[in-house]
Amino acid sequence: YPTLLKEIRGRGLMIGVEFQDISETMPFGLKQMVALLDDKLKGSLCGFVGALLLKEHDVLVAFTEYNRNVIRLEPPLIATREHVDRFVSAFDDLLSRGIVGIVKDFVKSQVK
């Protein structure tokens, strides 16, 4: 997903997934909607993805303080291949929706 992901880096089990900054690429109609959510999630795509991963797939990720576009993956040492496969499947499900789908699904999850 090169339009969504900028870089994936890490060492061992600690992995950082950096998202593209969507503030410049977002369709005009959604810019205002995201601006309303900016206080909660800093307007970043990774904030929406992190919230949806938890709500829809029970997957918890961490965020970084220095870069709002990075999700940290920090699985416990007892993580199994099944856990990794579950995360990859959930992550793929969300990213396959594209920017507009992710934002719409996040907004829907907040108004219920």
C-alpha cells in the first residue's frame, strides 16, 4: 500500500509503521471532517487505523510521541505465528479500504 505507507522499520519484534501524511492528499470534502477530529487524533491516518484495529479486530497498537504518523508494534515475547497472522489480516483489511474508506469507517464508529 505505497499510497498509505511511507516506511516500515524496526528491530526484532518492535516494528514502526509510518503512514503517509494525508493532509495534502485527502479529498476536499473530507478535509473539513478530518479537521473536526484533529483534536482527538491529530488528523493522522495512523490514528484512524489504530482506533479501527482496536474496535473491529481487538488489536492494540502504540503510537509515538515524536511522529504522529507512526504506529508502533510491540508484541509480547510469547507472540505466536497465529498472533502475527491475525494482525496482518486485520491490517490488510483496513488498508484495503483506502483513505476514504478508513476515514468513513472511523467516523461511523464514533457516532454509534
